[in-house]
Amino acid sequence: QAQPVESGGGLVQPGGSMRLSCAAPGTVAGMGWYRQVPGKRRDLVASITSTGDDNYADGVMGRFTISRDNAKNTVYLQMNSLKPEDTAVYYCYATLKVGASGWVTYWGQGTQVTVSS
């Protein structure tokens, strides 16, 4: 099964923190997180390469931190100072090696994050 497996998510109060995790099988290149609210497109939250280069959406920079453990093929998203507008379904993705030289991006099933008092 090539689908990344997410964990974390749930309900948190504004100003609180939460950590999401996502584990992927096999040889992994880029990993990251997108989020989506009903009726809107899925937007990038943060991404990280296999060498640790990271990238963040403007709205989360300084509050969210992405990291990865290459030995475990796991990516983490530490979310601090959460706001109600961070409420969304968060999707993990991982670009996995397929065959001798192919790469395919797989998506997790999504995990709901709700920021509310």
C-alpha cells in the first residue's frame, strides 16, 4: 500500500498547538502538507525535500514548522498559535519512487483540524 498514513488532528482552541504526522512507505523524495476547506481548492501549507529544504505558505510562516525523519519516512507538521482560519482538512503527500526511475505522488486520506473555542 503506497498511501501515506496520517495521524494527529482534532479540536484545539485558538492559540493552541497541534502536531500532525505522516508516514510513507518505500523511497521518498518530497513530502508535505496541503489543506482544504469545503468549496475551496486544496492549498499548499508546507513542503520539505529529502535534504531538508522547506517552504511555507505565507499565512503559516512563523507559526508552523515542517520537519522529517528520513529513517522513518515520516514528515511532521508542528502547528503553533493556531487560528480559526487554520480549520481545514489537512492532507499529507509523499513523492515515492516507483520502479527503476519513476516517481509518483501519493496522498493521505486527510485529517480534520478544527480550531475553535
